[in-house]
Amino acid sequence: MLKYLVGIRRGFSKAYNVSNIFRRHGRLKYSVNGMDRNYRPFIMPVTWLSFIASLQVTSVKDLGDTEKILSVKEATENLITEADDLFSENKYKELYELLYPYKESNDVEILWRLSRALHHMSKQQCHNEEKKRYVFEGYDLIVKALQLNDSHYAVHKWYAIFLDTRAAYDGIKARVTQLPNVKNHLLVCMDMSVNVTYLFLKLLMLQMKFVNIFK
């Protein structure tokens, strides 16, 4: 019973609010059987019109933002596909030049691919200074990628590789110091990746390097 009375009260309250809206927007006179009657038309307040218009504008804006996001995502996917095609063709320099304009981005997929290209470029015939520049640049890129996403198998893989090659420029002691870290990142990568064979061989080579250093 109490709920019923509360409902009636709310109904009267809403009716009162509506009547106030009518009252604020003036009266129109019309004639019924020769007698003047007051007619209060319902005129939507300007504030409500503005509110509805803003909702429509916001909807259009959101739609435009969504289309932009989808467009950027599609462009990135096409860029990565083209980069992978170049890598499969051993065109590392062209791959590097393709992705270089995006080296400042926070896209991990682009960053580790750039590092991979630099690694292979450093293995090709080039001057020692040029090789060193490739290694250091690749190392900086993969460090950034690891900071952005530490749950990506490829990031751990290439970080391990660059950790070793970068440490080689600091001498034998630095390289030996980094070997456990290299191993740890390769093990993390093995847990995430299906391509275990390559990583197992990489670990084996790492152990051989460690033995050769102390021969």
C-alpha cells in the first residue's frame, strides 16, 4: 500500500513539473462555443534541444574516431605484412627503410621487426663502425619494445640476441656478466613460442660461447 501511495505521489510530482514547463512557455487563446479558452502548447525547452543536438554531434564524432582507429589499424597491418614479405626475401635494408619512419612509435610489432632487420644488416658485409651503429640502434629499439610489452615472445628473443651482441663491445667481462640474462630471456621466449628448436640451438650456442671464453 505504501509503495502504491509513493507511486501516486511521484506521478503527481511529474505532472506538476510538466505543468510548470507549460506555464513557462505562455498561453495561446482559442475559441470553443464562442468562449475564449486558454491553451498551453507543449514547447520543448531550448536547453533540451541543445542537449539532443550535442548528443547527435557526439555520436558523429565517435563514429569518425572509430573509423580513424580502424583505418590506422588496417594501415599498420598492411605495413607489417609488407615488412614480413621483405624479410622472407632477405631484403633487410629495404625492410629497415620501410619501417624506419615509424621508429619513434610505441608499436611493439614495428619495433622488434626494426631490431631484427638491424641485426641481419650487422651480419652482412659492412664496416666495423657501421656494424656497431646497427647493433646499438637495434639494442635501443628492442629495449624500448621490452619496456612497452614484456609478454611478447619475439621481444624477449631479440632482446636476448642484442644483449649478447651489445655486451661484446664492452669486453669479455661484460659479455660473461650478461650471459645469465641472455639465457633467462631465451627461456622466457621458449615458454611463449612454438618454435622451440631455434631457441634450443641458440641456448646451446650460448653455452658453447661460455665454455670458449674460459678455455
